[in-house]
Amino acid sequence: MKKRFFLVGIFTMLLLCCVFLNAAVKKRVAVSTNLNGTSWKLTEIRKNGRNSRISENTNITINFSKNKINGSGGINGYSGSYKINRNSTLSATVTSTLMGGSLDLMNLEQDFFDILQSNPIIKYSKDTLTLTNKDGDIWTFKNPNTVNQKDKDSLPLSNLNGTSWKLTQIKKNRWNSYISENTNVTINFSKNKINGSGGINGYSGSYKINRNSTLSATVTSTLMGGSLDLMNLEQDFFDILQSNPMIKYSKDTLTLTNKDGDIWTFKNPNTVNQKDKDSLSLLNLKKKLLNTSWKLVDISDTKMRKILTTNEIRITLNFSEDRIHGDSGVNNYFSNYIMTSDNIMVGPIGSTKMAGPDNFMKLESQYLNILQNSKKIKLDNNRLIFMTDDGKTLTFKEM
């Protein structure tokens, strides 16, 4: 009797194992089968806890077909084979063409090929597919039929005729630069003709809109001179205008985006809204700060604030054209800075090497650390505030 129960137990366990194994195989086959015929476009990368949005014009794609995989790495096309493993990892081996491009895009392409062939964990829903490697990096892809929903709000490009636009903003290397209202860089469209002002010189020429929503323009201009900054801006404008940029527009906004991901934003001069005017006025902040001196009156760290409020230590900040300097409590410091709109980048900071009381040295170290890591700056009620990405602040009062 015992032997019979033992055999029944073994049979039951074998039966359960077969059921679970069969379910796992079916699940794996289902995932693999459901991927067939799907296409995906890279929209975001999460690496070291930071999210990086991918430009719409960066074309990194994956297409699945039976056991085949292909797409674009951003510069080169690729193809190969794939399979979905039991542990929901993707095994892919691909080869690609060998064309070159910008360094940033080539690095991004190599990172893509690396994660694609690293046996990443693969997950997908109707609209989203993710690849996650052993380091925890997550590459997010979207169904291209849903990723460009925002584009459907754009107007047909054939309606450009008779429209006029004025440059208000440039986004380059992730930095936004707002253009002064007095800088007159414009575009006017009329049938297949284009003309306007480059900031110094007038220009004119012909244009056409290609099937892939790129602008092909050829222009000639007058040859007057101006300030070096304005001449450089004008040359950059003529360069992007004739670089076959992606063109999009709505009722109030037109954008040109080149292969490097630089975005030039133009507004309908009749509808520039208050927000745009406020943004443009931020250009005056650097001018307001030029040759001014400030005293630190508050710091976000509670312990450091107690040391500061004893008034036994004095921390200052002075602005010149492209440099800052001052007294950090014990030592003197100095650094370069770059300011665009309400963004600021400080560093590297140099200083003298004197020693002082421990509490003053701690405050000095904290102050210089926040200053160098600040990303935002604003002037509010005669208070100048520096802010880091994680919410740390320095508040100054003009001396």
C-alpha cells in the first residue's frame, strides 16, 4: 500500500512539472509569436538613475519578423536573428552597415548594439517595449504609430505659403537659449520662394518640402557686417536652414531640427504670447548681474544655516563678464560660468588653500559644492537664488 501511494505521488509530481513546463513554453512561444510583425522606436534611456529623452529625429528602431530582427541604429541599418529565452531574455546577433556620423550619434548607436546583444530582459505591451541589461539600464521603445501622436496636431506643410516666422529660441546640446526681441531672424514663405532676415543681412531663395517632412532650401544673402556674436548667429541660421532640417509647424510655432538634434524655434510674430516675452526678458538677467556683488544670506542645509546666521563668517559672490569670484568664508575662490536663460553652469571652481575653524571649513565646503552643482538661477525680490537638481539652494542679497 505504501509503495502504491509513493508511486502515485511521483506520478502527480511529474504531471505537475509537465503542466508548469508546458505553460512556460507556451508563454515563451506566445511572447516570441506576438512580437512578430511589430516595430518599435527608441524614445528614452534610463541609465545610472537618470532618464534621457531621445530626440524624435534620432531614428533607432527594432523590427521583429519570425526569428529575424532588423532596423536602424541611428546611422546604420542592421539585421540578424533573435530568440526569446525561458527567462524572458532576448538573444540577438546582428550585423550592420559601416557608415559614419556625428560622434554623439555613433556612441549612442554603439550603446544600442551593445544592449541589444547583451541578452537583456525584454518586456512589452501594446505601445511600449523595454530592454533591461544586467546594470539596470532601461531602454524604452514605443510603437511608432503612437509615439508621434503629437505630430498629428501639426498643420499640413502645404499651408506654409503666406506665413511668416521670427526666431525666439535655440536648443543646442540640451541648453535652451532665448533670442532677444531685438534680434530679427525671420522666415517668410511664399509659394516655392523663401526670404527674410538672418539678423544682419536679408536673404532670399527657393524651397520645397520633401516627403519625409524635411525642408530643402537654397538661399543667397547680402554681405553686410555686424557684431561678431550676431554674425555667428546668422551663419548658424543659414547653416541649419540649408541642412535639410526636419520642419514642423502649428498655428503659432515652427521648428527646424537638424541631424545633431539642435532645435530652432520660431513664433508667429503676431501671436508671441506673454510666456515667450517673459522668457525673452530672462536674457537681461546676465546683463543685470554684470559687475554686481552679493552676500550669502541663506543656505538650504539647516546646520550650515546656523553657522551662517552667527554673522561670524562672510561669504560673497561677484560677477564679471564670464567669471565669478568671491570670499567663501575662509578662502578666496574663482570660476568660469555659463548662463543661458535661467540655466547656469559653474565650474570648475578654484580657490586658495588656507585653513580655518572646523565649522567655517564645513560651511565653505558645502557652499562651494552647491555653487558648482547649481543648474538654475533666478532673481526674485532683490534676492539671487542658485538651485541644484536635488533642491539645494543658496540665497544672496546684493551688497
